[in-house]
Amino acid sequence: MKNFIFTIIFFFAALSIASAQQQPHNTQFMYYKLGYNPGFAGSQESPCVTCIYRQQWLGLDGAPSMAIASFNMPVANQRVGIGANMYRHTIGITTMYNIDGAYAYRVRLGNGMLGMGLQASIRSMEHDFQKTTSTQPKADDPSIPASTRDKFLFNVGAGAYYDSDRFYFGLSVPRLLKNNIDYADSDVIISREVQHVYMMGGLTFPLNETLKLQPQALFKYVSGAPIDLDANVNLLIQNRYVIGMTYRLGGDKTSGLGESLDLLLAAQLNRNLMFSFSYDLTLSNIRDYTTGSVEASLHYCIGKPDPAREYVNPRFF
């Protein structure tokens, strides 16, 4: 029973370390903008597929892991964007499957395009209490369910995303409905989904003919929780390679150092394919139990390159 209680405590502690947010985060947010903002759909000018895998807190049993597949494309002469996200997220005894569908209407604004997007999502939350270990037979403890508990949730969201050759900015609330997410048999609601507000932005500064500096950030806000921030600086080399660093706020109050310091490496492998890898050095007190977190991604854009560009829709920005 002690280990069962520890698993539950670990689950909520992990959410707390992630700034009390119910949504999982990923280091390579700049390559997964559709996961945060439906207004991003169609902004890459050709159909693009993104696959991401993240393993958080290596060496820690029950630590979060996430597998993502994302797709978006423009239609109607770049005026409309459509997209979809699918992911599987696990933490402790909980597994969540999610499907998002996004639609964005895009209009010319100055030197860039503004996408105004809507999103609908379906999620399945599963809790398998038999994955816990106990000091006595689980059959003798009526507080441990003998089978998996499931819950399906529907939600809607909205966002706006503006991009040009020099900068981008986005503001979104991907889930507006405050669904009941507990398993109580009574009418009393113990826990709900909460609204997450995301604000992202980035700039490109040419340093010379071969180097560009790209600072960018992702703000995350949840009512009743501290504001979270991922602050990133990337160096783009010859429009083919990226080396970057990210600092993530959060962590715990005792260390005061934040959640992590992250190294990012990326390379355009050919005209259509890009690969990126990141490693998170944990700064919070949980660093005593883990060797860090890793994340890898592949990005493939379909089509022929723009005559003015060497590559099809480089994903570096």
C-alpha cells in the first residue's frame, strides 16, 4: 500500500514540477507549434509531417514519456490551413491518448500571414492501478481498483499565429472546456481540466552570410500556478545546422535554479528532411535520481523547394 501511495504522490509531484500544468511539455516547442496553437496550421506552405519522441527523467521508474505525430498543410491557395496531432503520453500508472484536429483561416497582414485557428480534441485517460506494487495482496485492499479506469474527454480551443521571414508570434488556449477528470461515482467533482494559455514568439537576426541568431520563447500560464517559461537561443549555420540552448523555469522552491538547461542540435539532412535532438540537464532536486531527459524528432515536408530557397520549408524557425 505504501508504494501505491508513493505512485500517486509521484504523479502529482511531476505535475507540480511542470509548473502545476496538466499538459505535457516538450523541449523542441519551436518544431511542434501546432501542438500549442491551432493557428499555426498551414503556415509552412507545403504538407509537413513531424514525429517526436521524449523520455523525461531517465532512470526514474514511472517517469513521463511521450510519442507525437503531427501533420499540417495549406489548402485553398494558402488561405486555409488544416492539421492534426496525435500523441501518447504516459506518467506513472496513467496513459493518455490524444487526437487534435485543427483548422486555420489565413490572411495577409503586412509582410506576413495571420492564421486564426480552431481546434477540437478527443482524449482517453487510462489509470492502471495494477501497475503499482503493494506490501500486501492487492485483492485484499478494496481501495485499489481491480481493473483499468478509463475516461474519454472532448474539448475545443482557439489560437492566433502570425509569421513572417523575420519573426513569429502566437497566442492560444487549446482547451477551453473545464471537463471533470476524476473517477468518483458521486456527483461531486473533485478535479477538472484547467485552461492553459500559451504565448510564443521568436526573431531572426542575420549575423553574416552564414550565421543567424534566433531567440525565441514559450510562455505557459495556468490560473493559480506560477508563470512558466522556456527561453531558447539558437544559432543557425548555413541554413542547414542548428546549435541552441534553452532554459526552462519551474523546478522546485528549494533549489531555486529552475527546471532544466537544455542543449539542442538539428540538421537539415536533405531538401525535405530534418532531424533534431535535445538533452535536458535537470536543475531541480529531482536531479539526484535522474541523468536528465532526451527528445528526438524528424520533420519531413512534401514537395519541391521554392526557387528562392535551397530547402523545402526549413523548420529552423
